[in-house]
Amino acid sequence: MKVSVIGAGTMGNGIAHVFAMKGFEVNLVDVSQQQIDKALATISKNLDRQIAKNSMTEDEKRSTLSRIKTFNVVGDGVKDSDLIVEAATENVDLKLMIFSQLDGAAKPEAILASNTSSISITKIGAATKRPDKVIGMHFMNPVPVMKLVEVIRGYATSDETAKTVMDFSKKLDKVPV
């Protein structure tokens, strides 16, 4: 399973970290190369912290980092992904634009998730032609530490999409609610 994370800020780099650590191939996408570089440095530093706590080895760190690929163009970063988690700034117009873009660039069966904490998933789903595959997947900060993932259905979110995201969350050793 391939995962894309849109946005390399605090939440996006934490989400990419956790997915990569659990063995998923991750495409980290941000329009700013500077933000991507900062995100990779943060992930590396956080993995070093795990090594210091004896919860990870140097080899596991290298392996985790090798599973993260970076992209500055959304279409390139999402085209082969099964799950896309948007973690951009909490701005409704920005998120609607991103989801419209994701809808056109991602394969038809891909699930589009938002890390939003306040914007309607139904509204976000309406910006796509696949509202049944749009869902909220709200991680808590700091993502590598916090166990909770809030899974939010939109009006049109399918049972299959909800079950898949709940299962993904459990594979991350998270507690989905």
C-alpha cells in the first residue's frame, strides 16, 4: 500500500513519519522544497530520539527514511497512492482546492482523507467526484507519540472507506475513534 501525505508541516511530517516507520511507502508532497527539507530534518531528529530511547535501531531509522519520497507537484506525488492524507493549513478554500486537485490526479479507487479538525468532511467531499471515498483522518500532535486518530465520516462516506481507514489506523498502532 502506498500513502501520500499532502503538506510537510508539523502534522504532515508526523503523519509521514508514522506511516514510513510502520513499513508503508510514503510520498511526502509540499509545494515548498524548503518545507520538505525541514520536514525530513524533523523526522530524522525524531527518529534519533526514538533510538536514544531504545525503541528503534539505527538500521530501522535508515529503513524508515528510505521509504519516504518527496514531491513538489501534487499530481506526481499522488498518482499511484491508495490513501492520500491531506495535512495542509486549516483553511477551507485551500482544502477544497487541494481536494479538487487530488480528485483529478489520484487513481479512482484512492481514498482521500483530511487531517482537518474543523472543516466539514461532507463539504470537502463535495469538491470531488468521489465523496464516498472522502473521510476525515485527524491525527493528534505530536503524531509519533499520540495514539488517538479521529475518523470522521462525511454524509456520503462509504462504510468500506470508513472500515479501510479504521484498519489503516490500527496498522499504525493508533486508536481510531
